[in-house]
Amino acid sequence: MMYIKRYTIAVAFLIGAVGWYVHTYVTKGTMSLDFFGYQLPELAIFLLVLVPMFILYIATIIHISFYSFLIKLRNRKYEKDSEKLVESIIDAYLGKKDRNHEFQTQRYKLLGSLIDNTTLTAHSSISRTGNEQKINEVVNLIEDINNGKTVDLKPYLLEPTNALSIKNNRNRYNNKDITAEEIVLNADDYSEELVEDAYSEYVETASLENIEKYQNYLSKPALFKILKRVNDEENSLVLSNDVLISLFNNLNLNGKDYIDISIALSKGMIPEQRIKLFETLSEKNETFMRAYLFTLFDLEMNSVATELLNNSQPDEYMRFKAYNALRESQQNFNINLFI
């Protein structure tokens, strides 16, 4: 618009100058024109000279306006693509998986496509070298997350599986911004690892009903925290063998794990229940016979353990047989040395 104003002023001076020159130095006469059979009123000749100039001016303005409009549209496309490019850089920094920004101009299509299919790492120095506020904010936000701070990621609509979202939720948990119970109750919003860690803390005080309700998040550390609560002075739990076996079935436990479980239960569980538990387990799967033998020897149920060893194959349970032989020869060793 500014150039049209300048052009208009210049044309006005030119038309005025030409009109003045014709009227002053050429002729002051008048003339009537015949326009398609119609006789027009007489006009001063200098005005008739100025009419074509004015018509040319109008045509020029239309021409300039039209192409200015086209240029404006083209520039607007570049502006929008520039904004989309910033968005694509931000999404790349944030590690979003589905990135498919559509660009209108050829200049940005290649660059945008490369960024949408590239993993970018944001360094803190970027925030001090650029003037793009949106990018600076994201770079600073990522730096805060990496430094263990909690930030607000809601405006960026990140998936729970996003690496930054996972790390930020971990920071929230570590900084006590969210509790273990909140994570367990809203497990779909958090990573599997964080839910398992939160559940491991949650079982330290949770009721048996809630422990069973969310036992799908059970891990070995959580299991041993539950076992520690059996008949404990604080936050005590009364667990039946059926409940314990149900918890065990959620994990991929080996023979050594069951021996560790027996050791953990030795502090709080009454001997009769403990023996029955491992007897039941050994009946279901011979793999757990070692844990049953350990439990018997640990509780000094030596006759029952000896009978089981005598009925086993010669090459089975060699360590327990060695311990039993030493015990029978009055050699006192701790059963823990043989596991």
C-alpha cells in the first residue's frame, strides 16, 4: 500500500504538470468528441489530454494491486510454512513419533520432510543463540527435565510412552508431586517401569484387597516388601497360602527365588503355615522341592527332610544330601551355606 501511495502522488504531480503545460503553452481551446454516435459536451483540450493518463493510472493501480495481492498470498504461504517448520522442529525435539507436517511451498517441503523423519537433540546453548521464543521455551523445558525438575507438558500433548513424558513423570514421582497410589490408580497414564516402582512403594502400606486388585504390576522387589509385612509389627498383613501362591504366579520365579521367599517368610510366618506353603508348591512342581527341603531343614524338621532325600534319585539334591550327612555326623553347619 505504501508504494501505491507514492505512485499516486507521483502520477498526480505528472498529470498536473502535463495539464498545466498543455493549457498554458499549447492550447486553451475546447473540443467536442463523437462517442459511438453520441456528441459529448465540449471539454478543454488539456482535460482530454489528461483523461488517457488518468485511465492509464487506474489500469496501473489495478495491475499493481492484483500482483501485490498475489505476492501477499505467496508470502503468506511462506509465513505459514515458516510457522509449521518451527512446529516440526519442536515436535522433533520433543520426540513425537507421528510427525507429518504438510508444507505449501517447495522451499520448505524438502526441509520439513527431513525434519519430520529425523531425531533431533536440543542443546541448552540453542536457547541463547536464537530469537524464536517457542523453540527457546522447549529447549529450556527439556533442559529442566534432564536436570530432574518437574515441568508442565500438557500443552504439548505427549503420549504416555514418550521419552520426555516418562522422564518428567519420573521427576514428578521423585519430587513427591504425585504419590505412588496416584500412579497405581492411573497406571495407563504412566510407563510400565514407573508403575512397577510405584506399586513397589504402594504395597508397603496398602490393604490386602488393593494389593490383590493391582497385582498385575507386581515385581520381585514389591513381592518381598509384601512378605516383610507378614505378621509384622507395623502395617501387618495376614496372608493365606492361596493368596501367596496367587502372587507368586504373577512372576517368573525360579528355585533360588523360592528359597529367598522362604527366608523372607521365616521372620513373620508361623512354621506350620510356612511348611504347608512349600509342601503345596513342591507338590505342584518338583522344581520347588529345593525350597521345601530348605524350609524343612531351616525349621529343623530333619526327619521329614531326610525321608524326602532318601526317596529321591541318587544324583538329586546333592547339596542337601551333603548337609544332611554332615548334620547326622554331628557337624554343625548353617543350611544357608548349602543353597
